[in-house]
Amino acid sequence: MSKPRMRARQAALSFSEKIKVLEKLRDRDRAIAASGLRAKAEKGDLTLPHLKRIK
């Protein structure tokens, strides 16, 4: 789906439907944060733990 079409679809949603979408996104964000899948910031740089070299 193209961006303009997606934006038009989202704009057409009722306020309560928009809230439901936001709640789903918030829950997804929390699940990702809790699982450790999000990159962690170290000294201002983003590092991916699984890409660090093993010494």
C-alpha cells in the first residue's frame, strides 16, 4: 500500500479506532523492549550485542 493511500486510510479512522492502533503499537514497543531485541545505547553509540566480536 502506498504512503498517501495509507495516510488517507489512517485519517479516515475514528478517534477510538486511532486509540486502539496506538495501544497496539505501545504494547508492541514494550514487548520488544522487554525481550531485549532493541539495540542498547553505549556511550552514545548504538551497538548490537549479537554482532560483537568474541575474544
